[in-house]
Amino acid sequence: MMIDWTFSLAGAVTGLVIGLTGIGGGALMAPILLLIFDVSILTVVAVDLWFAAITKMAAIGIYTTYKHIDWTVTKRLWLGSIPLSLLMIAAISNGHISKLAEPLLYKGLGSLVLLTSAGLLISERLKKKDITLSFSGFANKISLDPDKARIVITVIAGGILGVIVTLTSVGAGVFGTLILIYLYSSSMTPHNIVATDILHAIPLAVLAGIGYLIYGKVDGTILLSLLVGSIPAAILGASLAQKTNQKRLKIAIAAIMFLTGLKLIL
């Protein structure tokens, strides 16, 4: 199996961003494969899921060393995301996904990338607000104890992520981060949020990737070429994350994603 070093370079860039911020597996890699390398969209989703899972495995070790992972919150997300992902995998394995028109998938992926770019900017604003007070008010409106409401909403949000990630490979990073900021900003540091979000995404991406593997859409040559660049870059990024100004980095990435999302839709 030959290594294509142009794919490796793309993998290195994306892997560095994943290591630094926890995002980029789908929102950056999928558009790169579509727009620069002209890979078919189902293959893009399939390869991107495995790429994100393996790259995040490389990065998570660094965060584990610093004990940044909140296992309780991660398990709540898994409780929602994994069952819904398995349902989507069943649909993929039965060939139902092939019935979706490719233009619809392009527009859906582009829309999610646009939402991701907005989500990055919103996440910085949310960090400056009293999210705990806002959430408590919401919990009171639905007549639930805030702690119980937080658990229920986390599980439901995990389920939504499971569906989105399985079908498009996009969303686990930024959308997961927004959920954690809104629900747990009072008890989790930014590094806790990034680490927990990365860990949650790993088994979710693996499970979703299995469905596409069964469906025969994983291109091993592309995947291996991407990983040659992404794994060392992700480890480097996770190490640099401890002392990097993530606000400026996320604003720059959001601008790139915005333009990319427009291109995919148009």
C-alpha cells in the first residue's frame, strides 16, 4: 500500500488542529478531501470517521497524562450517542444510505461546516457569560432539578451527536464542545472540556466507521496516508495546547470553515 504524501500533509495540518482544540476531524478533513482531492462523498465520510477516531486516540494520551478527562460526563454522552449511532450503522449496512442523493449530502455537510464555524465563535462568547445561571433558569422552566436536567439533556444531546456524526462525520468536536460549555462550564475547565469531548468522540467515530467499513466505503490507502501525517501532528498539538492561545486559533479556523461551508453548499 503506497503512501500519498499530499494526503499526509493534509492529515498533518488537520491533526495539529485536532490536538490543539479537539475539533477538525470532520469539519476540516471532510471539506479538504471533497474540495481539494475530489474524493466521493460517501468515501469521505467513511475515511474521515476512521481518521478522526485514530488521530484523537493519539491526542487523548496527552490529556490523560494531565488528568483532564471528566469520565462521568463522558459516560453520559456515550449513553445517548452510542445507541443512536448503532441505529444509523444498521441503516448504512442495509444500504439505505446509498439512497440519499449526493447533492443533498454535499449541502448537508456544507451546512454543518457553516454551523461549526459559528459554533466556534459562539463558544468563545459563552465562556464569558454566566452559563450556570442560564441553565438553572431553563431547568426550572421544565420543572426539573438542575442536576437531573443536566444529566437528561446531556444524554439527549449525545444521541443527536450520534446521528449527525454517523451520517456526516462532522459535529463531534464543536457541537460537543458547545454542549459541554453550556451544561458544565461551572465545573469544567477549558482543558477538561477539550479532553472530555475528544474522548467521547473516539468510540462514536469507531462505531460509525464500522458501518461504512461493512458498506465497503473505506479507502485504506487514503486513510493510511492521512494518518502518517496526522498522528505525530496530533500528539504535538495536544502538547502545545497547554500553552496556546486557543481563542485566536479558533477565530482563524472559524473563518476558514465559513468559506469552506459556503463552497460546499454552492
